Amino acid sequence: MSDISPGTAGNLPEFTVSELSQALKRTVEDTYPYVRVRGEISGFKRAASGHLYLALKDESAVLDGVCWRGVAGRLGIKPEDGMEVVCTGKLTTYPGRSKYQIVIEAMELAGEGALLKLLEDRRKKLAAEGLFDEARKKPLPFLPDVIGVVTSPTGAVIRDILHRLQDRFPRHVLLWPVLVQGETAAAQVAAAIEGFNRIAPGGPVPRPDVLIVARGGGSLEDLWAFNEEIFVRAAANSEIPLISAVGHETDTTLIDFASDRRAPTPTAAAEMAVPVRADLQAMVLDNARRLVTGMQRLMDDRRVRLEGFARGLPDLDSLLGTWNQRLDTAAERLVNAARAVLRDREQRVAHWAAQIKAPRQVLADRQRQLAREASALSGAGERYMRAKRERFDGIGERLNPGLIARPMREAQQRLSALGDLLESLSFRRVLERGYAVVRDAAGQPVTAAAGLAAGDAVSIEFTDGAVGAQVNGASGPARPAPRARQTSKPQADKKADKPETPNTGGRQGRLL
């Protein structure tokens, strides 16, 4: 049962929700103005405004946390889910949700063991992706013309690198200034590596032949930016060979695995980048001396060998004597052979000259042969003309005019008979006997009365011309024409009398 009786309830103060929330807020903030809380990050998210929201938890409790944008940019680490951290800040309440939370002002990993575990987990993850494979690593150029350095412009690292390059072999150096510690350091270094790789060869800004990413020594937390994933990926994807010189020789970061060459110190990185000019000069002089000495020894050896070969050769006169004798013998034989050839040619020419006839004799022979051929040709021509004339006379006799006129008369008679027959079959002969042809308005013959109607215009063609007419109407069927009386007097030409025109009552009778 409650200890507050109804009679005493009216003595308790009455609060509004806002008043009670503000009272609780003041109580919590006054009691815990500044605390350090250790826990595992859960539900981490970054709002669009830049504020960070997360929850710290352990085995049995959860504490909400918030980090405002101005403080989030100064955090030494990048929060991730599952990371065990120690957060420093003040406790407060959030009346809108009736909950309490810690406003984080600083954050650090909970001990070096947690950092090493996180580093090892990240190393295994990136190694599984092949970013640390030896096959990806590129060889360094022997003598680069331009060296790109990514480091802080105010530290001692850049001075050590420039001083070492000046001592060994002065080269053109491009510095890309970046932060080497803090939350934004990893993004700046990654952007610098990508920027150097985007420089086009042959442009106004020379493209580096090798890159050096350098930083001085420090604690694991100070070097943590060089363990960030964004930075390691940029180093592994660099097309320009990259030397990592982060920390001292005992310090190890993930860039050491992703770079093409790891230097224990920034000074050692400069030594890796260029050779010693004095050593090169000494090497060139030594090589030149060795080249001259070698050539001298070679010439001496060739001279000795040539002299030995010369001593082994026979005497020139004895070597050429036999060939001189053979040459003299061949020359003498050549002269004799030429003379023999000339004599043979003279004999052959004389033989051919004896066989050649005189021009007058040849001309007389040709004239006699031509006369014989002309005589033979004249007789043959006369015989040929006589035979042709006899043949033409025989053909002329066969071509008698009487033989040609008979077929022509017969053909003319047949043509005349066919013309008479055609004329007798013409419809105009029928018109001469008193008949007529009726045509409609289109000029087509009318063969039946059913083809016309009252009022139709027609034309009637007679033997001497055509007249127009108009159909008045239908009438009775046409009566047959009376048979013509035969006269007792015979007709001399035996032709039939002209039939009388039948009475058709104004209608055209049949044509046939």
C-alpha cells in the first residue's frame, strides 16, 4: 500500500513535463559534469549535418552518445561499429525522448591492444583482396627526373629528404603539402597520391617518376592515419612507383605493405630514390678505363695473331708462279684459236661467194619466168571468160519471157476472182437491194427492236448515205413480205427481180 494518503497528496509540488525534464537535466549535468566512459561502439552513423550518433555498450547496459560536428573533425580516430573506445565528455538528458546521453568531446581507443587487433583485422581484410601481393609492386626507376613528395611542409621530414637528395644526386622535387596526423590526414594523403597520378605526361607540370610518402616517428595513435583503408587503397592503386617512409624503422603501418618499396626512415627513402652521383661518375670513369684497356689488349692480341698468320703464308712469287705460267699458255692458245677461226670463216665466205650468181643472170631468169607465167595466165583467163559466157547464154535461154508471163497471168486471175468474191459478200451489196443499217447513238448496229426505246436517236444508213431518226414507239410484229410474182417472160441475164419493201409499220425489218 502507498504511504501517501489522500489527505496528504495535496501537499506534493506539481510539475509540468517540461519542468520535470529540465530539473532532471540539471541534476544529471551537475552530478556528472565530466566523465570518461569505456564501451563498444554500436549503431554508429554520421548525419548529413556532420554530427555523429552512436551507442556505447558493455555486457549489461547501453549509453547513447552524440558528438557535435565541430568536435567530430578533431577526433583522433574514425569511429566504427565494434571498436572499443574510451569517450570523454559530459552527461546530459534529451527531453524529447526521455533519455540520457553523453556528449563526446574526445575519443580514443581502449588501450594499445585494441588498436593492434583492429590493425591486424584490417590488414587481413586488405591482404585477402590482393592489395599486398608482390605481383602488384612496380620497380623503382634507376634515375628519376622528377620526385613527388607527400608530407607536411613544416616538418623536418621534407628538409631531411631535400638535403639527402642534394648530397647524393640533385633532382627536381614536387611537394604536395598534407596533414600527417588527425582525422582528415588519411583523406588528404590519398588525394595527394591520386593527384600526382592524374598529372598528364608532357604537360606544364612535370609528372613524377617516383613518389615518397613520408612522416616522422610517433605513437601508434599518431601514425593511425596511415592505416586507414582509403589511404592504403590509394597507395596500392598508384601507377607511379611509391616509397613509404612513415615513422622509424620499428614502426609498421599498412602503407608499408601496399607500397612498392618500404624505407625505414625518410632519409633512407631519398637514398632509395636516387643513386650517388659520385659513385656513378667513378663507375663511368672506371668503365671507360676498363674499355680502353680492353680495346688495347684486343688490338695487341689481333696484331700478334695477324703476324703469326703472315708467317705461315707461302712466298707470293712461288704462290703465283704456276698461275702466271698457266695464264701465258692460255693466252697463246687463245691467239692461235682466233687465227684458226678467221681462216675457217674466210674459206666459208669464199665458198658462198662462188655459189652466188651474177645480178644480170638472175634478172634474165626472172624475166623469162615472168613471161611464161604471163602467157599461162592469159590463156587461162580467156578459157575462164569463154566458159562463163557460155554459162550465161544457157541461163538467158532458160529465162524466156513467155515462161514468166504465164505464172503472172494465172496469179492475176486468182486475185481478181478473190476480189469479186469479197465484193459480193460485202453488206453494201445488200444495201443496193433496198435494205438499210440502223445504228444507235454510239454507232453500233441495232440487230433487234428490243434494243431500242421510245425517244432514242438512231441513224439509218442507205446505199447512198445516212439519215438521222428518232424512235416513236413499239409496233406489232412485222408481216412477212409477199412472194414476188413470176413473169412469163424469161430474163436475158437470169437475175432475180428486186423484192418489194415489206410493210413493217415504221419498224426496220431484218437484214438477212
